[in-house]
Amino acid sequence: MNSTNDDVFTSDPPVFLLKNLTVRALDPHEYERAGELLEDEHYLGDVPRGRRLLQAVEYKDQWVALLDWGSANWKLADREEWIGWTAQQRAQRLSLVVLNRRFLVLGRTRMPNLASKSLALATNALPEHWERAYGYKPLLAETFSDIEQYEGTCYKASNWIACSRTKGFKRHRGDYYREHRRPKKLWLKTLNRNTRRILTSMDLPPAYRKALNTDTPERDPPLKKPQLESLGEYLHKHLADPRHNRSTLRKIPSYTALRNLLMKIDPHKLGDCLNRWLQANLGTLPRALAVDGKWIRDRALSLCLSEHETGAPVAMGFAKEKTPTDKTRSDQDQSEKVQTKEDYKREGEHSVALRLYGTTELENATVTGDALNNNKPQAQAILEGGGDYFQLKDENRHAYQSALQKAEGTPLLPTPKNPTPPTGASTGAE
């Protein structure tokens, strides 16, 4: 039964109501009335935006308390540490965490244990209510308490976990945060006895996959803070800064300013400097590597060996420019001619890769690459550099078929009964 707009206690309720409290998810047509009550009685007002679920705790169809649930905070270091999430797991699975945005005990409905009882009832019902609204059950609830006004006693009594204090910042627009200088206490509540195990599992159970955001581009940061500081110091010491007035302190520059700076830096000197630093820190870098080449605008072709999971660079190289293709012109004509990209025959990605393998420590490394870097000379170079093996992809159909034949009868490399056909191969009947 739905409560009417006026079914809120206006006088002290009976003490025994604690035994007869119920909780339900409000219907959309009741949101306006609930929003008015939150706006009038909650010190932070209403938040009628984003994904939302409103619950009402009731005594004989009269509202006793209101709870507003919404999307979780994008980044909370202490929450991620408690769960054991990587940055990519957080970005993909964040919808499995919900935020208690508002909790209000209405009017004069105040007595010992009422808040904690209401909170416990609402939290226990939250997974079912959220599933009916959005198609999946959340695994973790989070909220904040203002340490200047409240002790958070009701959260303690309802078995919420006190994690830490925030640093006093709030989200402002897309990728920025604004300081409000009012640190709050973070509270977490598990909604399943296996919350952490499920949230950090390799594959989510089918019941929770609807919450996945598989399109997120976010990954683990390739370098940690000490490594970033070390890299900054190394570049400052070994790579000349081409800018004028570089001693002047400035705010974080725009993308245009960063691009202009990169255009002034010699890519070969930058590559050599980065390689020396990467080799000096080799022991801290993982050994599952991928090789790929990219153009930096039309200025330079770069090739990078990166760690699979995080994208951390291990080594990089740049294609060399060869002499002008027109050999018949005189030196004077060539010096007067405006040189363009088409006037040069540039070294290819394959040659850069071979040179990179020859100067990089590949001991116990597994190197993968796209079709352009999938050939015998590169595989041989990786083996000679100490790599364990080169993962063969099916773009090279002849080598792929040869590898399948060699794998037959090998217990460590069993051949599937119906292997995936190589790219371009016919799958129809003869």
C-alpha cells in the first residue's frame, strides 16, 4: 500500500513502533513529495539527478525515514584499497557500488535506535529494490558523514565499516575536483557475504555482468608516483628544455601548449633518454610485453614495447629518416627546396623493431604484436634477446598452421578439435 503525501508523523510516535517498521521502494510519482521533504528537512537538501532509488521506512503506512541512493563516487582511494581494486576494475565495476546520498529521519520521529533500525532495514532491502529498478543487485554501499556535525553512531550500530576521512574535495564537472575544506568520514557496507571476492574476481558471475562498463578506456597507471618523480628528474637532467623563460612557474598548460612543446623536442634524443631511464629501472617493470608503432602527427614514427596489463613502456624507438629520394638534383637545388614528408624514404616499423629488440633486455619476456610485427626475423630477434617465446597470431596463416601442427600431441600445448581458422581462410565445406 502506498502512503499519501501527508502520511508523515507530526507528533511523537509510539515507542513500540521499532518492532513494526517496514521498508519499500517509492514509486516514481512519490518522488516529488519525498524531494520536498528532503529539501525542507535535510541540511544538504535534495539531489534530484542521476541514477536514483528512493526508499521509505514506514510504520503502518506512515513515513518514518527516507533514504536516497545513487551512483557511487568515481574515485575513492581508501575504498579501492579496501576492496582490492585496480583502476581498470573500478572503472568497469563501479556500478556494483551504490551511494547513500541522503538519509533523513522525518519530522519529530526521533527516538533511541530509530535511525539505526531504519538504516538496517533499508540496507537489507536495497539489493532487491535496486535489482527491480536496474536489473542487477549491488554488492557494496557507501556513504559519508559530516565529522563536524555527526558521530555516525547509526552507521556503527548498523555494522557499517568506518574507512577513513576524505581530503576535503568534491567532484566538479567532468575531470576536475574543487576543494571544500570539510573532510568527511567514509563508511562502507557489504551487501553480500562475498562482496570483496566477487568484486575482485577474474570474471564476474552472470548475475552481476549487467552492471559492467566494458567500454571504459581507463587502465592502471603505467608508472607509480616514485617512478614518475624519478622520470621527471631524469628528463630534467638529461634532456634540454627548448622553451624560453622555463624558470617561470605556470599553471598546468593546455593541450596546445603540450603539443607545441613536443614539436620542439628532438624525438630521437627523447627516445634515447627514455630508453636509458627505462633500462635503469628495468627490475621494476613486468615482463609480458606488446610491440606497436604509432605516428606522432606526421613528424615521427615511434615504436614502443609496453607491458600488457598496464601499458607501462619498457623501451621505445623512432624511425630514422633516410636521404632524399631524388638523387639527380644538385646540392644547391636540394638546399633551396622545401622538404616534405614525401621527399624522404623513412625507415619502416619492421626495421625499428629489429633494432629495438637488439638493444633491449628481453630475458623471460613474452612479446606479442600485430600483423605488421608478426614475422620470422622479429621472432628470431626476440629469441636471441632472451625472450621465452613469441606469441603467434593468426594473421600469418602459414606460420600459424605450422605452429598448430607442431603442437599436436604436446600435452602442454593441446590442439583444439576445431581451431579458429586463420584470417582469410575458408570456413566452408570443400
